[in-house]
Amino acid sequence: MNKKLFLLLVILMSLSLIGIIFVQGYWIKSTVDDKEEQFSYNAKQVLINVSKELQNQELENFWFEFQQADSVTGAFNEANMSKYFDSDKSDYERSQDVLSDGYVEEDNKVSSDFLVSGRDSSQLASIMNRGINNMFNQDEDAGERLSKEEKIEQLMGMSEYQRNMLRSYISEYTEKIPIHKRLSEAKISELMQRELQNYNLNTDFEYGVYSNSLATKVKSDNFSPDNPATYSVPLFVDAVGNSNYQLLVNFTGKKKVVLSSVTLMAALSIMFTLIIVIAYSSALSQLIKQRQISQIKTDFINNMTHEFKTPIATINLALDAIKNPKIINDTEKVNRYLQMIRDENKRMNAQVENVLQISKLDKNELDLKKERLHLHDIVEEAINHVELIVEDRNGYIKTHFGALKSSVLANEDHLTNVVVNLLDNAIKYSTDIPKIDIYTENVRNYIVMKVRDQGSGMTRSVQKKIFEKFYREHTGDIHNVKGHGLGLAYAKRILDDHHGTITVESEKGKGSIFIIKLPLIT
């Protein structure tokens, strides 16, 4: 695949994935906002219903309680009014209910004019009797002649207008009553719980009643007006919509209610999005690796072709030379060309064998028969394989055997090939005269061998990859040294099978040190 096209596809796929994540996040946020808005709407409806119910109950309590007033006339009178508003208390005791514990009632006005007194009861009785008679077009005497049952029927049969009129008459008197006399905490809690159930809101709550932004005695134990989930509604609204009291409610479980409705879908959405991200990342990683492998294989084929092309051309030239009548009778030249053909053929065979051995190692099909060997002997044998090449370049290979113990369990052929590969790399990557030193030492139950050269060295990024198959350092599109990138990968696989390790220390322009560590045997 073209590099630019591959990069374009990766960018488009990444942008699409980011877009999916953004859409999922936006959807979750929008859902939470919608649920929160729905909760707020339902909460406000609950408070409105509670406020209306409290006002209606106050009206009904006045009406039905006062129907107990006089079994003969059924009229409102001062004695019955005083009885309803704690007439067993003295005027002084009732005055203490207006303001206590720093709570404000009725705009902070403390005066005997605002207390529940006999004079107030008499006024309300007069107002309500007169108002009811006016509503039903009756004179005062006719109103007093109504029976209790007739007055109850009248209340139940009132129009909304008539109820509002009656409510306004009652409010003229109740405005002077302390709010904790008009409301009970138990009643507020009961109404709140009932309305919350009607709207399927399973949440805890705290409440408080305020008078013109000032706290009253009517509140729950843990109420706080600073809670962000606080809603308010006016209480005891008059005919023109004015009110001196507000009911404030904290829905402490609001967050839980809102999130519980979207938690499952949000969790599934996040989980599936994570799966897509992981799958995409894995697929992208595999694509990049496959592209790298494809490039490495292409380089390998090019190098292998180059390596085979030279010996094949040499063999063809040698065969053509032997066919020449002038040479075929010259035994010395014929033997020379035959030896050249044999050497080039061995060279190609060795390259093919390296590839086959790596393939067998990958499939765990290579059967390594191991025996007790001395590493120093293997090093000497490996040096014999490359000694002529080093001498031809006027270089040297020196040994510094510091290890007192060198017995290892190893396969002689493969371990020798490992050392030969290291020496061959040291020779090839020495730009000047090859200068190679081999050190050994014992570290606990291991023998450590170091192969040091003074060649071109390598960067840290190259050191991390040199043991990978087919990897070879190159500059631009031209490899500085010909090869297949199999030698060090082969060495690592063989040493892994011998329970050993191989590492490298190098600096660009200052040579490299390859370190082999093998377990000793007794």
C-alpha cells in the first residue's frame, strides 16, 4: 500500500473514532441534562401540590372545626375560636410562641395586636359569619339559623370563587398566628412523601419554612439553604398572589436519582467505546507491524538476490572459461575454476541453511543435541573460521581468557556458529583494520564472554532492534554492509535455547561490545 494512502486512512480512522467518542460523550451529557430538567420539573410540581394541600387543609380545618361550635345555631363565636387556637394558654404563653430561638415570625413584629387573643377570635368569627352570609345572599340572622350539616353541604358545594372568598376571610385572621401554629413538621413530611411517590421520585429530602428570607422554627434537622439542589414554593398565597412564607426543600438524593436513570446506558456506551478503541489500537498496531515486516521482507529479498547474483555470475563465468579450448587443456586453471565454483556453491548453500535454521527455530522444530563443552575451545574454533579474512585485512583477534571455569552444556555446531556470526559482524563493521578482543570471566554460576570491536558502532535505537529478524541498519535506501539481517536473530534464538542471554553495548563511531552469558555446569 502506498505510504501516503496508508497515512490518510489512519488519519481518517482516527478522526472517526474521536468523533464517535465525542458523540457518545455529548449524548451522555445531554441525557443527564434532560433527566435533571425532568427532575426539577417534577420537584416543582411536588412543592406546588404540597403548598396547595397545606392551604386547603387549613381552610378545611377551620371550617369543620368551627362547625362543632354551636349545636343549635352552628354559628362561629368567640369561645369556639379561642378553643381552636390553644385557649388553654394564657396571653403571656401565647406571646412567647411568636419569637423564640432567634427565629423570625411575621416580619419581626412582636406586639399584643398580633397575638391570638379573644378579641382576634371574636373578629374572625364576625368576619366569617358575615362573609358566608354575604356569599349565600343571606342576612346575619338567617346564617345563624343554618344547621351544621347545612353549612358542611355549603362548603362542599362552594365554587372556586366562593372558596377563595372564604380563604381570604380566614387569612385576615391567620396572618397574626405564628407559622409553627399553622404548620406541623409531621404534616409537611407526610405530604412530601406522598407527592414524591406520586411522581416516582425516590429521594431523601430536608425542608425549612422561611418568612421573607428569614428562617422560622419550622424546619427539619439537617436542612441547609445553601444546598445546590434546593427548590422553593410560596406558602399561604392570598387572593392577589402575595405570600409572606416560602417552603424550601433540599432534595439530597437528586444526584442519585438523575444518574441512576442513565448509569446503565452510560456504562454500556463507555464499555463498547473502550472495546472499539482497544480493537482499533490493536488493529492499527498490527497494520504498522505488518507494514514494517513487509518492508523488511522486501529488503531481505533484495539483499538475498544480490548475495546470490554475485556467486551465480561467478559460477557462469567459471563454466564459460572451462569451456574455452585454450583453458580446458590447462589442468591448473581448470582446477582453479572448479575450486571457485565449489566455494561459491558452498557460500549459497550456507545462506540458504541460515534461512532454514531460523525457520525451524520459529517453529520449535530444531532439535539441539547438547553435550559438555568448554567455551574457550569453541571460541578458538570460531577464530579459525575467520582468521584468514582478518589477516588479509592486516587486523587481529586477541583472546583474554579470564574465566577459570568454562564448562557449558551446549550444541557444538550451533554455538560455534553464534561466535562466528559475532566475529563476522565485528569484521564487516570495522571500517579500518579489524581489531577484535575477546574476554571471558566467571560471574557466580555463569561464564560471561565479551566480543569487543573498534568498528562503526551503533545508536541506541539500533541496539533495540538488531536482534530482530531481517533487521539491518542502513543509511537512506542503501545498506552500508551487505547481509540478510539473520545472524544476530539466529544467535539470540540459539542462546535462548541454551538458557543464555546476549546483549550489546555500543556508541556510534566507537565500536561495540557483544556480551554472552551462559550457565556453567559442574
